[in-house]
Amino acid sequence: MAKKAVATFAAGKGGKKMVKCIRMDKSAKTGAYCFKEELVEESKVKEYFAK
């Protein structure tokens, strides 16, 4: 399960559109799930979730 929130971070011209991605990963040691949050460029979202 994953979700994303869209935000634009612009430092003048040429600002990149960033997306906050939240991915649920299962721990190898305990088997518990943990959530990892990262800001990723909008064009690289599919690569992030493919990991």
C-alpha cells in the first residue's frame, strides 16, 4: 500500500514538482511493517515504488 501527496517547491524559475511518497516496507528481522517517507521528483515516482 502506498500513497502520494503532490506539492510544488519553486525557488524562482525552474522549480521542480516534488511528490511526498509513503511506502510500507516489511522488516526482515521482526516481520513488522514500517513506513518510509521521501520527497521524490514527480517524474521518478514509478521508479521509487518499483524498488
